[in-house]
Amino acid sequence: MRRDHRRPAAVLTALAALLATTMTAAPGTGALADEPCGLPRSAAVHHSLGLDSWNDDYPRPVGTVRAVMLFLSFPDTEPRLSPGRIAEDYFPATTEYFDRSSYGRLSLETEVVEEWLEMPADSVDYGIQRDWPAEQRADYLHDALSVIAPATDLAAYDVVYLVADPDAPGVDSDATKVVNFNSPITVGEAEIRRLVTVFENRRPDRNVLAHETGHVFDLPDLYNRPTEGSGDWDTHVGDWDLMGSQFGLAPDLFGWHKWKLGWLDPEHVACVRSSGTSLHTLQPLGAPLDERDPAADTRIAVVRTGPSEALVAEARTPIGNDRSLCTRGVLLYRVRGDVASAEGPVRVIDGHPESDACHGTSVHPRLADAPLETGESYVDASSGVRIEVGERTSSGGWHIRVDKE
């Protein structure tokens, strides 16, 4: 039974009404994309991958982003580890991931509050689980905000991580996620729009905090959640992006994501605007940017194939965040700006549908060998686009030819 710490029902009802998981619609207004290859952002689609405008309800991940990590304990268990020791499971690895992925354009600075803040109820009383009933989730968040408010000034931070004691019996590691509020809530002097709630066991999933932080930066889930509750989650993008799987062999963010987040400039994007043949040189996505000559440093080639759809090509090699990559080549994928998080806004094109690769290490071997190599091509008959991969460059990228009807 829960301890006697009830709040007025109206308070819980109000918080439950404000509460939403990452599946709720995000605010913002849509517009036609000015850039011919940049899709429009859809106001009705949560984490829309349109990039004609930025949704100001999310912190822009350029420059310094300040985060705070707070730790919650429970009366039914004594923490075995210090907050500082648990924080080492996440940092500096998460900061380093974003430094590499952003080409140094994002510095995630996280303050660790090294004390346990005890919740008023036992961990098992909160019913923590992946698909959490809104009232129980609101109950947990109400208590959490009540205990952390005196501990720190949340107004000083862009990102808030709430870490539950990993050894508490009621902690379910499948419940880790970003919780959004439909309207900001006030905690002290701060207006809070979302929290990263961490329920990881020891050791936590690799790259899990980077994945959740991606949501804080308005990136969608790219996995395929099976409707029956079991099955293959990785059919949409396989290993090829952190937002698909934090366990992937190639967890660097897609070049499209980097463009959306402001880590790639328009000069790094080859936009195929007109019919005919065009030649492009793709540099490895994970290599450092050439700040001296960005016009010669193309990272993605984009062909607009519909009002809300684009075909993207990028060079993936075992470098940076992709250092565990077991194949290499020019990866092709489709992006839609009108498809919501976890519903397939990005789908990787399998360049070798008759084969697979990397058994035992890949999260989805059928897509592990998706990239095309020299001499191989792909035809998108519906849009009249053909992409052929040419020779490798001295810098490790590839020349490609794009034919557009």
C-alpha cells in the first residue's frame, strides 16, 4: 500500500492532464520550405522531421546546452552506489557522443547533484513500467518535482535528468523515456516543458541517455514498435541511427538529423533540384568538417520526391560514433516530414535485399549491409530517380551520380 502522502485529487488530475509521453503532438506552425530540398515541418506531427523552421519549445542544440542530473531514492531500499558513481555510467560518454556527432558544435555540460533525494513512497508503489497509466505517472512526477524543487534551481538548465535508484525493486528499465507536458509547469522560478526520466538498471543500456536527449532536441523515435507487443523493432532503420536503436553498430545520427539540428549548414547539402544528371562527392558523415572550404565538404545529397518526402544519400564508414560499423558505403534512406515519431519518419533502403550481414552484432542483419559500394546503383521508379555509386575518394568518401527524370 502507498504511504499516507495523498495530495488533493484536483492537483493530480491537473498534472495528469498536462502530462504526455513522446507520442503527443508537438506545438508549432508549419510552413512551406524555402530550401527546395528541405521538407516543411508539420505542426500536427510530433517530432516532425521537416526542417524549414525550428520548434522553439525545444532547446536548440548548438553551442552550450546546460543539463542537470538529479537522483531519486525510495524508502523501500538503501542505495548501494553514490550518485556520482552512477553518473559515470552516462558521462562523459553522452557528452562525447554529441561532441563527435555535432562536429564540436554542441557542448552538453551536465551538473551532477551528488545527493540522494528521497521520494515519499516505496518504489514498488508507483507502478513504474513502459506504458505507464497517466495517473500513476503523474503521481510519480508530482512527488519527484516536490523533492527536487528545494535541491536546485531548474531555471538554470535546458535539460533535466531524473535518475531513479537503479537497485530499487520497483524500477523497470523499460520505462526510461522523455516525458513531455502539453503546457509548461512551474517549479520554483522554472517553467518545465519536459523531463528525462531514467529508470535504468546497472549497467544501463549503451547510449540510452544520448537517445533520450535526442528527443529533448526534437528528434523522433525511428524504431518500429510491433503492434502485438513482440517482434522486430528495428525494421525501419536497423543499426543506422541512435534514434532507431541505442545498441546499433552505427549509432551516429543521420545527416538529415544533423542538418535539422544545425550541425550541418546548407553548404554541406547537395540539393538535386532539376531533372538530368548531376555528380556529387560525399565525404564520410562521421569525419570532422572542413571549416576552411564547406562548399567542397558535401555530407548528404538530397532529392525531393514529394511534398513531404525526400530521398537522402550519405557516406557511412567506421569512424567516430560509427567506429563499430561492420560494413560501409553510400547509405540511402527516405525521410518524411508528415510522419510522426515511431511511425516510420525515416526508412533505410536496403541496397542488398537478398543478403544480410553482421550476425551476432547487428540489431537487424537484413539492413546491416544496406549501403551501396562502388559500381552499385539504386532506382526509385516511382520518383524517376537513379543513384549510382562511383569510385572512393582519397578522403574515404564516394563519388555518386544522380539521374533525375
